[in-house]
Amino acid sequence: MSDLPFGFSSSGDDDDREKNSGDRDKPGDAAGGNPFGGANPFGFAMGGQGLGDFDPSNFDPNMLGQMFSQLGNMLSGMGAGLAGGGSGPVNYQVAVNLARQQIGSFTPVLQKEISASADAVRLADVWLDDATIFPTGVTQTVAWTPVQWLEESLDTWKVLCNPIAEQLARTWQDNLPAEAAQFAGPMLGMLTQMSGMAFGTQLGQGLGQLAKEVLTSTDIGLPLAPEGIAVLLPEAIAKFAEGLGLPPQEIIVFIAAREAAHVRLFAHVGWLHQRLLATVEEYARGISIDFSGINEVTSNIDPTELLSDPSKLEELISSSTSFEPTTTPEQKAALERLETLLALIEGWVEQVVTRALGDRIPSTAALTESMRRRRASGGPAEQTFATLIGLELRPRKVREASELWRKVLEATDLSTRDGVWEHPDLLPDSADLDNPAGFVDRLLTSDSDLDNAIAELEKSLAEQDDPDTGDGSGGPRPDGDS
């Protein structure tokens, strides 16, 4: 679309920009974003027979040399960039390379789009002052390309993904069948590296898709930019605006208001960011895997073939990432808290933006509903969370969280509503989302009790200082004193 205001350009408007030729699809890119070709992310040829009848006396130690030679050739064929990436639980070099290939070519951000982003955020931020007690948290506004979003957000994704990948890898190694562990012992380092590549591949596919669709740095509910930085992604915003049939200038200010509202909340609720990450880590600590399925797989694998046929290693790696982790009650509770917290953030932002823009931008209601439909259709944030940490952010939770914040404001005021964020213990829980009236009643009762306590204290202090009712020491005046 060519009539986007503030200098934004649609994805097809290339008159005043050049494609970034260094980021076009690389040779060898295959269907599904697999850099190795085909559907198998490791390029292994699947095959080999099942080997439940392994006889250790038939094991030839010379097979180790053959096996390492084959693995060396395999990794060499993947390229130095993909074989590297560190020794951690996730190979982030693989993730970044694969994500960049999925992003493909992109349009560099123009200076007019940077200025347009700053103008939109500045205008929205002024209007937000009437909708919340939190002052602006924006110190700078920037415009990112998809690749910039990928690079700038990677540190946060590491914090989210490392605990889960570490626990899965540890659980897998600790539960490796005895026969396989005996012969795989010398190769565990290699297996760990390959497991890191498997997680890196999964992460890269998710981030590559997400990078092309996110509209701001907080689109997934987490702040992925440095504190105080508001971010818009002009290319994605232009694509989002296509087909809505709404004034483009209203779309851009609406999205800018959502970003500015998120930045305010995270800037002034100091515990919120860390609580989100800590809840993910709490979930990760409880991960366990039902290894009955893996035992079924390995019961048909001969350790001699495990050493001589690299495809068998790939089967074990696939087993470690494809079997469903068992969900403990503690994990279920952690996921519920995380889902509820993300819903409360989104619901609060929805209400604040609606209050700030509702009388100023006629399409606010329609845009709010468009964002809800975007979530309900399984948007990039929901898909990525579901893939990486097993979390499905249900749209019902967001809708109910928004309704709860609306009812709180109707019954109280801005200070009371936003004061709920003062401490995590004050926040509504999942049950409160199902019964917002009960939460409002408790909030009003709590405020009333506090007000009564303050009034009693003030009355007591006044009586102590009143010469007609007391002697200043808190006790009654002696009888007969005048």
C-alpha cells in the first residue's frame, strides 16, 4: 500500500530503497527452511536394522575409528558455520543462520521510517498519559528490520531456552539405556553437540518465522529491546495494514500506543521482567521425560550399529526432542502462572490503549478486535511459545484479563488499578480471571480495611494531642482536672 502516513512504505514499494543483497536466500536453502536440504535437519540417511540381540563379544573396537571418520565427514559437510556455535545446550549459530535464511531478503529501514516511528510513539505517548498513572518509559524510539529484531532479541531467547534445553539434555543423558550408555560414553560430547544443533534448528525455524511477523519489540508479551527503547518494525506493520480497510495513520498510531504502553509497564514495574523469566526457569527445572518410548526405540538398536552407522545417532537425538515431557503438578502450576501473567500484561495494555485512543481514533475498537483475531488464529507468538516451552497463550485468558482490568477501573480509579502491579502477590490469579467480580470485591474490601485502619490511627493521634480528650500521653485525663 502506498498511502501509509509518517513515511512508512509497503513491502512492495522499492522505488527509494534497495534490497539487501547480502541477506537473500542462500544456495542450498530447501523446503521448510532446512539449510542441509530435505526435511531432515541433519542430512542423515535413515536406515539400519533394529538390534535388540546385541552380543558384546562381537563388538569390534576398530569401529570407533570408522564411526568418528564418518561423523567428521558429516559435520564437515555441514559447513564450519553450522558445526560451530559453542558447546552450550543450544547451538545458537545454527539458530541464527537458519533464521536468517528463513527471513531471506528484506527491505532496509529508511530514515523517514525511523522518524515516522518516533513521531507515532511520541503522539501515542502523550495520549497514554490520560490512561495510566505510570509516566512514559520511552527514552528512545527505533525502527528495526527483521534481522535486527533477531539479533537484538537473541539474548532474551537464550535466557528463555537454555534452562529448558539443559534440563532436557540432562534428563536424556541420565536415562540413556545402560547398553547404549556403555558404548556411547566416549561419544557423549559429540551427542551433546548434535543435540545442541537439534535445538538450534528448532529455535531457528521459530525465530525466522517470528521475525517476519512481529510488529514491535513487545509483540510476544516480553520486552525484547533494551529498557526504555520503543521499537516498531515498518515492513511488518505495512503488511499487517494491507487488507484491513482502515486508515493507515490510525493503524500505525495504534501499534505505537501498544508498544509505548508495554514499555511503560515494564519500566515502572521493576519485578515483572524477572518474574516472567523466573517462571520459565521454574517450569524447566521440573522437566522429566517418559523414556518408555525411547526404550522401545533403543531396544531395536544394536550398539555396534550405533557406532558404525551415524543414522542411529540421529534416531537417538530425534528421540530426545520428540517425546513429550511428562507434566508434573509443579510444572502445570508454573505454566498456569506464566500464562496468566502474560494475559494480564496483554489485557492491561489493551485497556490502557483503548482508554487513551478510543475518543481520538475511530478505528480503535476494530483494531483491538483485529489483534484478538490475530492471537486466536495462532499467531507467531503463540506458535513460538508452544514450540519452545510448551505454552499456549489462550486468547480466552487475554479477553478475560482485559475484562477484569476494565471492571477494576469501573469500580475504583486509575491509581487503584495500576497499584495492583505494585507487588506480584497483589495480582489476580487464574481463578480471578474466571471470576473478576470476586477479585474486585476483595480489592474494594482491602482498600476499605486500609482506609479504616488509617482513619483509626489518625483519630487516635488526634485524641492524644487534644487537651480536651487526653494528656498527650495517650491515656485519659485524671478525674477532676480542668
